[in-house]
Amino acid sequence: MDLKLNGKDQHFDTDQMTVAALVEHLGLSRQPVAVELNKQLIPKRDHDTTSLADGDTVEVVTLVGGG
């Protein structure tokens, strides 16, 4: 599967992947993240059930606190 992830072309050795699986693959499953799929925000409650398709554009943003 080929995705555009945060503006860069990425290849994954799978034909099926959910948003949750991608977030886990990126090592971000324990952090608060926002995920946009093809310019649509995907609520966290839908990460497990939202499938990615070849050619999708995904933006993953981590939330960082500080001051």
C-alpha cells in the first residue's frame, strides 16, 4: 500500500490497514494524535474502523504540551 503520509510518499508491505494500525506502526499509539484522512478529520473513536486505501493522503499530528 502506498500512502502520502505527512507530505511524503510511504510504502507499507500490506494491502489492508486501519488508521489505528498506522498510528501504532508509527509508535504513536500511547500519545494523543489527530489524524486527517484525505482532508477529513477522523475522530479517535473511528480509528479502529477506518480503513486506508492505496493512494490515500494521511496527516498525523501529535499534540505536544509545554510552555
